[in-house]
Amino acid sequence: MDVVWTLATAVTLALACALLGSFLALRRTLLLGDALSHAVLPGVVLAFLWSGSRELLPMLLGAGAAALMATLLLELLQWRFRVHPDAALGAVLATFFAAGIFLLSRFAGQVDLDAECVLYGELAYVPLELVSVMGVEAPRGLWTSAVLLAGVGLFVWLAYKELALVSFDPTFAASIGRSPRRWSLALMGLTAAVTVVALELVGAILVVALLVGPAAGARLLTRRLPQMLLVSALLALSSVGVGYGLAWAFDGALAGWIAVVAGGHVVVLVLLRRLRKAPASAQEPFAAEQGDDHAQQPR
Amino acid sequence: MIAIECRDVTVQYGHRVALWGVTCQLPAGRLIAIVGPNGAGKSTLLRAMVGLVRLSRGEIRLFGQAPEKVRRRVSYMPQRETVDWDFPLTVFDVVLMGCYGELRLGARPRREHYERAQRALELVGMEHHAQRLLSELSGGQQQRVFLARALAQQAELYLMDEPLAGVDAATEQVVLHVLEELRRQGKTVVVVHHDLSTIAERFDWVVLLNLRLVACGAVPEVLTMANLHGAYGGRLQMLSDVAQVLEQRRQRLRHG
Ligand SMILES: Nc1ncnc2c1ncn2[C@@H]1O[C@H](COP(=O)(O)OP(=O)(O)O)[C@@H](O)[C@H]1O
Ligand SMILES: [Mg+2]
């Protein structure tokens, strides 16, 4: 039964991450999850210093507050000071993480805190903590990821048009009254929430791998946005499935194997594309014709 | 009837002034050109008209109302650079976005919207490319796709930023044809455009801009040597070309 709980949690989380990650990939902010998972550190340390305990709730609140601040700072850098997204991500990640390290060393005496174990969860422990909701008993991790998936799913369902619009052509979006800034903030805020909660459940590596891998793979495989969302979900499922198979065959941490497969997909796809592209482009040098053409293509 | 009214419109980017005290009234149902040298504030004026930049002074009214109030009656076609060309959308998806303004959160396009997008594609001669990606098209074809998206908006006022910049001859014909078609339907069309001879030949009204308003009025009155000197300084070769086109047009009018 434990295995089923673990896999169900991993799958739910992977789907939520794949959906979110797809939109992050389109906005070229795929590393947002990575940045946020580092940026929570100062929040965790301060929460520990303030509460003096390792209770989960203060830790989560501290992490959440730090992630929120990082998100707002990113927003400010990008929209107010027109810093390029990847530069902004790098700057925020480095500053926040450094601040966390500084706090840790400065208060080393008082902090009996290995941030890794306090906030950074482990997939294998998920089945250990059962919670019953409305008479149904399941791991807390599964309930939490189900809520995340529902939230992300609802957001993407409702805001699909707006997300596509503001990512594709922000100026036009603004001209029809859809604020690119507001929608970008909504997407980042949701990513921050998912990252913090998932960090605590399954650890940083797996969260980042699930946000990046399936989305990046789907981006390579598809030509249209709806297909991309579908394929990213399939890649998320296969990451968990294949990862489980590998963990069973070779032993080792399930989370690690899932992360390896999620990332491995992308590497394999890139290589395959290279292989396929080389001969194809030699055959049809002018696939996208230039100049103009009233002479339309026969289809 | 007045479609657009600008009163003392002033826009600054930081400390840099892009438009200074522009006051003018643009009539409805006309084909209107905005002309001026690079950096004159032409794009800024269009952006101000859709409420995309904040005015530091003055006021703009579209159909007597604030720009934010009449978004659904206005279609804005930005200059080409703002788009993510690698985005995974087909030509048809892009044109369909012209209908998004009237769809609420969570709503999906319906049959009528698909038909509208299809008609718009046909108007610009791109119906055979509906399922291709933007990145697979030539510059002129891409421009026609954005023109189709603007048409799908079914607005009353069209604001187009350099739709004819850097396009091939066939696309130029398509765009000019669409502009005239829109005028025929009684729409107001404002176009940033550089080619003074096309303006002299085809447009009704012209706004000459160079940070300040140089002149605004019917084409034959505004495109005079004195005004063009005011806007451009002395690039005389171009100016005498314009004078020639205008003279031809006057004669055509005189002889019926
Ligand atoms: N987003 C911006 N930030 C700062 N300056 C800008 C911005 N957009 C335009 N400008 C400046 O404002 C002036 C007018 O620009 P613009 O309206 O694009 O001119 P035009 O379209 O007539 O070439 C230019 O000097 C330009 O450099
Ligand atoms: Mg311009």
C-alpha cells in the first residue's frame, strides 16, 4: 500500500508541476522553481530563530514569506526596471540564498538547524503521515498535492486564453485590457506556492526536475499549445512510471530516479531531434519560403 | 463626427519627452496617416490612444470616452517587434486571438469566432496557411496574419503601427486594399506610415508629428512644403515627389 500512496503523490505533484512548468517554459522563466526553492532559505532560518522550534507551520510560513518576497522582487525587477527574466532570476536566487547562508552561519550557535531536513522533504516518507479527511485516510502529502493539482488545473483552465495571450504578445494583450504584469504575477505566485509546499513534501531536486523536465520535453515535441500541455502531462506520468521501474530494478531513491528520468527525457529528445534534423534539412533547404508568395503552397 | 480627440497630450519616458502638447481632432470614417521622422513619437501617440502609456498631461477621448472604456471598439496592431515568434501557435490560433477581447475569463471561442477568424484570414489571402506556425512564414505573411487578427476584432477604430514597413509588394497591395475596404465600411483607420506618395494618393487625412504636432488636416492642405519642412527639415527630393503626386491627384479630382 505504501508504494501506491507514494506513487499517487508523485503523479499528482508531477501533473501539477508539468502544467505550470509549460507556461513557465513559454515565458522563458523555467528556472523560477529553482530560484524559489533556494530563495526560501532565509525565511526558514528566520522562522526557526523566531519560533525557536522545528514545528512545520512556522517553517512553512517563513518559507512562504521568503518566496513571496522573492516573487515580488522578481516582478519589480522585470516590469519596473526592465531587467531580463533570466538575469532577474539569477540575481534573486543568489541574493536570497546567500542571505540564508549568512543567517545560518551568523547564528550558528543558536541554530540547531539542518535546513535540509527541516523543510526539504523526502518522497519516501510521504506514506508515514496519514491524515483522514471526511473519513478517507490517506497521506498528508497526497491530500496536499491533490489540492495543488486542483488549484493549478483550475487556474490553467480559467486563464488559458490570458496566459497564452500575455506570453505571446504582451502589447496586444494590454491593448485589449489583459494586463501582462498582473497575469505574470499570478503565474509566479502560484509557482511560489506550489514550490514551497512541494519542497516540504518531496524535496528541492524533485520539484525542480518536475517543473522543468516534462515542460521542456513537451516544448520540443509539439507545435501547438494544447498539445504541449497534454504531452507535458504524459511525460510527467512517464517520469514517475519509468523512475519507479528504475528504482525497483537498480535500487536507490525513488525521488532521485524520477528526477533523473524527468531530466533525461529532455536530453534524449534533444539528441533525437539533432539526429533527425541533420538529414531532413539537407533535403528541403527552403522549407519556410522567403520573400513572398501569392503562389500558395499546395497542401 | 469626431473619432479621436487629443487635448494637450504629453508623454514622458522617465525624463525624456516623447510627445509634447499635442492637440488635434481626427474625423470618423476616414483613412488617417500619422507621419513624422523616426523618434517623432508616432508609436507613442498610438499607444497613448489605446491607454498603454500614461499621459503626463492632457487627455485623449475616443468617441467621446476614455480609451479604457471603449476597448472593444478599438483594434490596435502593434509594431512587429513585440511578439514571441517561436510561440507554439498556428496562424489560425493567432487570428482567433482577435476575438479574445470579448471572451470572459474561462470562456472558449465559439463557432462565430472561428468563422470570423476564417473570414479575416481569407481577406488577407492567408487561408491556405491557417495551420502553419508563425516562424514558418515570411515577414510579409506574418504581417498579414496580424492584420487578420486586427480584422477579427471587428472594431470601429483601427490603430496600426507601420503595417507597411518592410513588407513585400504583394503584402503591400493586400494591406492597402484592406485599408480601403475598412474605410468603405465606414471605419476609422489610423496608420503610422512613411511613404508620403502613398499617403498623398490614398489617404484622406494626415497628422504630421515631430514631438509636437506640426499639422493636422486633410491631405491636400497639410502635405505642403512648409509643413513637411517643419516635420523633416530639408530632404527636398522626397518633398518634390510628394508635390508631384498631390498635383496629379488634384487634376484627377478636377477632371472627375
Ligand atoms: N519604452 C520606452 N522607454 C523609453 N523611451 C522610449 C520608449 N519608447 C519610446 N521611447 C523614446 O520616445 C521617443 C519616441 O518614440 P516612438 O514613439 O517609438 O517614435 P516613432 O514611433 O515615431 O519612431 C523616442 O525618442 C524613443 O527613443
Ligand atoms: Mg514607431
